[in-house]
Amino acid sequence: MTDGPQGGPARNVVLVHGAYADGSSWSDVIPLLHRAGLTVTAVQNPLTSLSDDVAATRRALDRQDGATVLVGHSWAGTVITEAGDHPSVTALVYVAARAPDAGEDFTALAAQFPTPPANAGLVHNDGYAQLSESAFLEDFAGGVGEARARALYAVQGPIADDLFKARTTTAAWRDKPCYYSISRQDRTTAPELEQFLAERMNATTIEVDSSHLAMVTHPEAIADLIIMATHGTRSPAPNSTAR
């Protein structure tokens, strides 16, 4: 078991959303974590810079009472990699997420893997970028019901044009227990890249037969992985599959 600062399993979870999203992307997972007796906080990232997103996440971590599992989806993997050195954090959970090493050029790393279709749908305007409606619905939110996907599109957070150029100064995954959910049907981040990242951090890994938004299409699998992290357990076995 991974003990927190005060011993025992973590009772708090901080969820960090990725690019093109907001905290409502976790709304299907949150009730499941509440049912498990966990205190849950969803960060609202400004998506204006890595430092701004890390600051928002650290403020949420500062408000936690004791041991906390820090969870990041997509771009937020970069955020939790930087903010995860917070003393309250006992484990990191990555959901189809980036996980750069300290100082690593993640764009260059990602270029070594297949280019995901969603990249072609990025629309730039006045220093910010968003996914086009078609790219969001077909690539980012594939497999999500139409009404829900359109609601998620409506709350899509614009990102700063240079957001993905930022580099972390630390890699918390090198020092904290890690858990990773690979989205096998991902059209926003290459599943091959996700597999590489999970293996590099020696994460307890599950594979979910989902698009990029596994926490929407497979909330039970993601909640179960987070609950495992709160207890510091390493089962089910790595590379288990959720359908």
C-alpha cells in the first residue's frame, strides 16, 4: 500500500482535464468516486500556459486534507507530471495522457508515432486554438452519444497557440507510483504513443476499447483505476482490458 503523508490510503482525488475540455468531462467518473467514499475536486484549467494550469492544479492540491491521487487526461498529463511533486500526492493516474520527461520536447517525441486524425481539425484564431466541430465530434469524442458530445463541444476550452510547446522542469512519474489507461481507439493521441509512455513509467496499465474520452465512454473502468491508485494496489494485472 502507498501511504500518504499521514499514513493509510488516499482519501482525496484531484481530477485535471485536458485541452479542448473543461472539468465537466469528469462528470461520469465523479459519482463513482463519491460512492467509494472519496473526496473529489475537478480543476478548471485556464489552458493559457503550462504554468497557469500547474498553478490552478497546485491550488487544488493545497486545499486537500491529506493524501491525494492526482489524475490527468490528455494534455493534463503534462500538468500532473509537473505538479505531481506536491507533497500530498501519493500516486498519479494518466488517462490517454501526455507524460513528458523533464525538459523533453514532447512534440518531437509524438512525431515518432502515427499522426492522430484530430490534428487536422485544429483551428487557430487570435492566439488561441480549438478543434473544429467535425474533428471534435468524430475524433475527440468518438463513441460518445451525439447529445453528450455536442454538450462537450459547447464547453470546449480554447487553448493558447503555444500551449503544447511548454516543457516540464520535473517528471513526477519518476518518483510516484503511476497508473495509465490506454485508449485503443484514440484518434486524438496515438495509442502507440500511450503504450510507450505507460511502459516508460512502469505504470499499472489498463487498455480501454474507447476513443480519447475514456472517462465519458468507460467511466467505471477509469474510476476503478483511480480507486486502485488510492489504495496503492497493482491489480488487476498490467495490460488488462476494459470493453
